[in-house]
Amino acid sequence: MALTINKLAKLSGVSVRTLHHYDEIGLLKPAYYGDNGYRYYEEAELLQLQQILFYRELGIQLSDIKKILTSPDFD
């Protein structure tokens, strides 16, 4: 199951621009880029976005969220 960035944006309630920003800062990378240049997201990225949105709801800054999610102790 691969989702385009537009489908992921609609499903998650965040904007395409937000997803582009998350990709640019390395917070949420797509599973792969298609030959057409489109970003495609799979289940792992969807679950990671869910965690990002959870931490954002708590008011945690993106740089801190990235540290949390990339920490070797994170589970």
C-alpha cells in the first residue's frame, strides 16, 4: 500500500506543504520517489507521521521530535 503525498495529507489532516517540510528537514522521508518525482509513503511512514503528530500535539518542537525518533533508545 503506497500513498502519494496528496493522499497522505488528506488522510492525516496535514498539508502537503507540511509533508514537504518534514521531508526537507529529514523528519519524515518518503518510502521512495517514483520515476515521476512523486513522493510515496508506506505503512512505516504513516506510523511515523502518527508519532510526529502526537508529539506536535504535546507542543514539542520539530527538532526535539527528530531527536526523540532517531534516538537509539526510542521504541
